[in-house]
Amino acid sequence: MTCESAAEPAWRSYGVRRRSTTAVRLRVSAALVAVTVLAVLLVPPLVRLDQQTVDLGSKLLPPGWAHPFGTDDLGRDLLLRCVYGLRISLLVGVAAALVATVIGTAVGATAGALGGWVDQGVMRVVDTIASVPHLLLGIFIVAMFRPGVWPVVVSVALTHWLSTARIVRAEVLSLRSRPYIDAAVSGGASRWRVAVRHLLPAVLPRAALAAVLMVPHAMWHESALSFLGLGLPTHMASLGNLVQGGRSSLLAGQWWPTLFPGLFIIVPTLAVAGLAGAWRERIDPRRRSELML
């Protein structure tokens, strides 16, 4: 038996194991995302947050049958507040990701399609903004507004469009060398027509993937700003506010007001990232060919 024939089954078994791992990750991520969406959509209409009256006699109860996640320092059910907080954080994350994707796609497509000094100038601006830490720039932006949802959305969007712009620009530069683009230009098509009819539809899957991957980052960014007291108002049950509110209880030995809101930040964002990773393997021919080995 030759070395080549002996190595082939190992590569095949590696590909099978990798496809199996990818399938399991996809199913688990899809299940977690489905549970998150159902909780966000169904729980708030059934139980309104303002119906939770303050009950100081039930404050900081540990997890039990009546309150699976325990209660907070005002005696309110922590599970319901985590669901409401996830709803707000997810809303901010999706809105910020959409705005950032639109900005990044427009900037990246313009730079890649026009090229020359426009491309160089735009990318120097992108590099300059990227050199500033996202959180620091976000703090500077939200400090100019009153605490609220839309200032946080604007802050997150203006600090997260850079990666999308780079991805779209690289994709446009790659597409510009394709034969059908040269044929369209030779046929008399203007740059605007080539960009709208050929380049933009081709980069939309990449831009959509970047938007999905941006949702977890936007949720983390919002939680960090709220935790620092610069994001959403303290009366809103965002996940960052819940973690911040549970810090004093953590020092006294009550761990649940901090742990469960933290898990509501980590688990859904990992699930979204898992779905986006599976999507990336589908639209990336090189990664798909690796899985087929």
C-alpha cells in the first residue's frame, strides 16, 4: 500500500468528523436561537414588566420553583427581567448591525468600485477610525446624548461599520477583475451601472453575513455601555443594567442576580455566532471544499 493510499482514508475520516461537528453545532445554535426568539416574542406580551410590583419581603430569594432564577434586590422575578433585558439588548444589537451594515456596504462598495485616490482616501479614514478603541469611541458618542436606545444604536453603528467596509471593498476589488465585469465595461456600461447591476448583488451575501456576525458584538457593546452607566437608562431592564445592578448582591454572596443576566448575554450571542459560522462555510467555496475532503 502506498503512502498516498494510506493517507487518503485519514483525510476522508477527518472530513466526515468535521462535517458531523459542523452539523451538530448548526443544530444546537439553531435551537438556541429559536428558543431566544420565542422567549423574546411570546413572554413580554403575556406578562408585562410593569405588572411586577416591588416586594421587599421577597428580595434576593435564591432560585427555586416559584422563581427559577431567583429575585432581584426589589423582589422582582429575575427570569422575566432577563427575558425583557434580552429583548432590549437584541433590539439594539439588530438595529445597530443593520445601520452599520448599510454604512459599511455603501462605503466599501464606493471605495472598491471607484478605486484610485477615492479608494486610498476612504481606506485611510477607515484605518484612522479603527485605530481608536471601539469602547472609547462609543463612550465619546453616547456622552453627547441623553441615555436612551437610539444614542446607543448610533454609537454601536458608528463604531462597527469598519469591518463591513473592508470586507465589501475586498470583495468588490476581487469582482472587478472578473471577465463579465470587463465585458460590461467594454460594452459601454457606466461605473454606476456596473456597481448597481453587477457588483452590489454579488457582495450582498457577504454583507448580510457581516450583519449577522455583528449582532453579538453590538449586544456586547450595548451591555458594556449600560454596565458603565452610559448606555440605556437604569430603569430599563437591559442585560448590562441587570449585571450592574447585581454587583452589590454578588459581594454579599448572592450570585444569581449577576450570573443569569451574564448567561443571557453569552449564550444567545454564541448561538448567533454559531449560525453565522455555518453560513460562512456555505458561501465560502474554499471552506466548503475543505469540508468535502
